[in-house]
Amino acid sequence: MLDEPPRRPSGYRQYPADSVRRIRFIKHAQGLGFTLDEVQELLRLRDDPQMPCKKVRTAAETKIADIDQKVRRLRAMRSALGSLVASCAANRDHHCPLLEALDDPDDGTVRTKQRSRRAG
């Protein structure tokens, strides 16, 4: 993504001033969730003066859809884990429903088993 200039006699490389701008572009795009492959495509679009803005917008809309899907999955994971924690906190014996659910995930749904409390 960044052209490597030849070494100077001192052994150091001297990058052109535009390299800093390019690195900032890459880091900003990564900060918005773009992968390195996607950043490379954005750089290609940026470097082509004939490229219509519509292609960049399409890439951004695709990334938004990807982020929305990840948020939905994270919410479902949080909900499932919250249910497991609640079932674990409600249980007073040595049985741990959280560990049991992790040990036997079946179809990915969260199940808690109620153990009968012995009169004691």
C-alpha cells in the first residue's frame, strides 16, 4: 500500500511527503472498520481521478451493512451470556448452568436446567 523508496547511502529510506497522508488515510479507514484489502481498494479508488464517487459510496454502504450485522450478532451474544450469568447467580448449589451450557451447546440456544432443591 506504500511504495518503498530505495535506501540512501546512509542506509535509511526517505519517504516522500505524501506517504504521511497515505498512512493517515489507511489508519483512518481501518479505524472505520475497513480491512486491509478494503483499504487497498479505497486507495485504488482514491488514486484514480476518473473514479466516480458512487463506487466509494457503495463500499461504505457495504461496510455499514457488515457493521450492522456484527452489532446484531454481538447483541445476541450479550443476551445469551446475560441469561447464563443470571441463571448462574440464581443457583445456590455447586451445579453451574453456565459451564453446562458451554459444555453442551447443542444448537446454540441457551438452556438452563432447574435442579430440584433438596430439603435439608
